[in-house]
Amino acid sequence: IPEDTTNFDVTSTVAGPSDIVAFANFMRFLDQPAPSCTRTSCTQSIQNGRNLFINVAKCSVCHTPSLETGNSYVAALSNVQANLFSDLLLHHMGPGLADGVSQGAAGPDQFRSAPLWGLGQRLFFLHDGRTSDLLQAIEDHASPGSEANAVIRNFNGLTESQKQDLLNFLRSL
């Protein structure tokens, strides 16, 4: 039976792929969210915000602007730039963000850097959607033992105008 959870590889062309395989293929081929502007078409504020994000606040230490995919059996997915703004690694975020949930090797205060692509379309932020305030989401990264403390100090050292530029950049993603 094609829908049998023990038979993911359908051999009959009549039956077609199982729902699981079809959904996996659908997700695999979704394109990444497009930012609202490109580097050259963005406002000066957004361009300044990008520079602050990467070079001054150093948010890009964990929220890496892009990674390249590896080789894939699907040529269209091989060696493609993914502008996800994440390093996809686990980081200790301290008790302020801790949710008390351990998953695999990740402890209750460890989280994989969330991709920021599409952030401008989100209503709630952080792993648990605890805030709808983007500035609060940034500030919540600061906590005893958080790997983001230095970045938050850098962010808090920005002028109000620079902070607004950085927020404008994030909303453009």
C-alpha cells in the first residue's frame, strides 16, 4: 500500500508517491523567502542596518547571512546560496530564553539559530512566539550565560537612529 508507513518507496507508477514523499518533495523545492529589496534597491536606512547587523553589532556571528548548500542528487539544489541568516548551530542562550525542554543533545537553554529569512512577515518572534516586539526579541537574547551577550552589548551601544536602521533591515528580510 503506498500510504503504508513501512513503504516509503513506491514502485508503482499508478499509485504515485506516498503523501509523506510528496510533502517532503514539496518542502524541498519551496524557494527561500525573498527580501523586500535587494542591496542596491534598498533605502539608505536598510543598507545602513545591514552594515550594522554584520559589522558593528555582529549579529551575523550566529545569524550568518548566507550558506551554500552541498552537493545534492537534485542538480537544482546543489551549491545554491541560501540567504537564511542562520548558522544552523546550537547556542547556549541562558536562562532568559530557556524553556526547560531538552531535545537530543540540546539542553533547556540551547537553541539552533533561527533563520531570519522572512522575518519581516512574522507577527511573533523567538522560538516560542513570546513577543510581537522585534526590539524586545533582540533584547531577550541577553541573559546570564548567553552566547549573545556581547552582541547585545554591541546593539545597546548603537544610537537610537542606528537601532532603527537595524530594525528596518530586519523587517526588510
